[in-house]
Amino acid sequence: MSPELASLPGSAAPPRPGAIALSGLVKRYPNGVMAVNGVDLEIAGGSYCCLLGPSGCGKTTMLRMIAGHETPTDGQIRIDGADVAGLSPRARGTALMFQSYALFPHLSVRDNVAFSLRVRGTGKAERHREADRVIEQVQLTALANRLPGQLSGGQQQRVALARAIITRPRVLLLDEPLSALDEFLRLQMRAELKEMQQRLGITFVHVTHTQLEAVAVADQVVVMAEGKVCQSASARDIYGAPRNAYVAQFMGGQNVLSGTVRSVASGIAALAGPGGESYALRLGGQGALAGQAIEFAIRRDRVAPAPAGSLNSVSGQVRAVEYQGSFVKVTLARPAADFTAFIAEGRYFRAPLAVGAEASFGWELDAAHLLAAE
């Protein structure tokens, strides 16, 4: 499409390369372990996608199958519409950045970055020219002649990233790239990864088990458990509108409660909580029957002190109070599960709570979100 046509109102921009489509993807090992179990997933070309889940959920196995380092037991992997089954990573246009970085300790930064071109038989002058190009992109030009042992952890990560992108892949796959870094450097590097992905315009698929890391960088977050995709959505929707109780609890920003439907009127269900609480929940177009048990979630930052026994409130004994800077985290001990509130710093210190005291927190009607049945 010409620039003139692309600028016309209503004209669609051409799709960016690196689109991934997984269909019925399965990985079963000879010992019977089902690592990936029938995954269907689409990742837009040129986007930043995070595969998120606990250890053993299948996210790294799925990454390695996309990369071409694992063979699926069943299913299909397509990149830009082409079936890549049986193709090498080079032929499918992918590059994998390993968690350990796997740098050669006896080679300089330039020679580490240029190594894949050396394996392909590229001449020294050309591969060094290409290496210098990507070294500049990761802002390491002044360190090009150093050995890996002379670099910080963040600098080593940039070398590994440069080595991965020198082959000009359509898809860059990152296996927990920030796990070896300290907290300060992790925050800095995740911002740099996002900025680089936007500048390069290629698809990033990033495996992590850290929720805040995923929502900070990703256009698309894929939450996994037991080899399956539980929810795939934008970072905002994953955090603010989790599909089910597992996603809500795993992401950590929500309280999950349950109740039994007493009645439904005008799309709002009146619920009875297990401890005698009274809740009102907007159903959002979903149906509910009297006597039905349903679960819902409330964001921790949309909770405030409330009178005990009031509609849409819970009570309990203060188990813990943690100062978090801009807010105070207050946890109530309750029979079914603890309830957590994030109270703005100024508001909390106008009426602080002592551990062991009784307290109640409530929420507005639209702060609660109906969860799908597991």
C-alpha cells in the first residue's frame, strides 16, 4: 500500500510481519507428561506478548516449539500464515534469547554478537559491520571490544539481545530475560526491552512468571496453567477484568468472593455471602438463577473503609499492615480467604488501623467483576 493510500481515512494499515497462530498445539513427553495441552492462540505481528504462569505451566515449552527447538506432538504453528513445522529457527525467522545469555567468555562483545553470522560463513568485514550496527542499537558501542566478564549483568543482557537480533528475525523469543537481574536493573531493562521492541517493530514473545513484569511491557498477556491458556487479553483487561478466579488470584490485584443468588432485577443480582454478607453484583448481560453460586472479583485499589454489615462490604480482623509508599496494604483475616485493601496513604493515616483490630471494607457496585465458572 502506498503512503498516500495508507493515510486515507478508513484505509487499513498493512499487517506487520511476525504474526503467530497456534492451532491445537500439544506437547506430550514420552513419560506421559502433558506440557502443552491443545493451545489455540494468535499473536499479532509486531506486538509484545508475554506468556505468564507458574513453573511447570507449559509456557517455556510453548516458546521453544515456536522457536523450533522442540517438536510438537500435535497441532500447527504458523508464522505470517506459513506452516513452519520441521523448519529450522533460521528458516522460520525466529531467534531465541536464552535465560542464561550463553555468551562465549573468550570472545569480545563484537565477536559474540557476530557469531551467528560467522557460522553462516559471512565474511569478517561484513559480520563486524552488522555487529557494530546492532551493538549501537543496544547502546554498547564503547564496550564492543570488552569480554563478557568485564560487563555488568544488564550489559551482558544487551549483548545477548544484540546477538539475537543480528539475524533480523521476524520473531524474537525471550525466555525469562530479566530473572538474573537485581530489582533496580530489572525495572530499567524491562523499559529498555519495550522501547527496543517498538523501535525494531518485530514480534517479541517473552516468558515470565512475574505478573508486574508482564503487565508493564506487554500488549498481550497470556495467562497459562497446566498446559492450557486461561486467558489471553490486553494487560489492562488481564489485570482489571480477569476471566475466572484462577486468573484473578494469580494476577494478585483482586479479591475473589462468592455468594448465592437471592434474586435478579434489572441485570443486578442480590447475593448472600457465606458469612451472612449482602452483595449486589452487576451481571453484565450474563444470566443467573436464584440459588446459583457465583464468584466475583474486586480490585484491591477500589476498596475503602465502610460501616460493618453494609451492602457490598466485608469485615474481619486486621492480619497485616504494610506501608507501600503511595498506598498502605491492609489484609483482613476471614474464614474463607483473606481480603486485601490498598488504601491511599493520606486516607489511611487519617484513621490508621492496628493489627488485631476489627475492620470493614466496602466497594461501589461497578468495582465488582463477575467471574466465569471454572
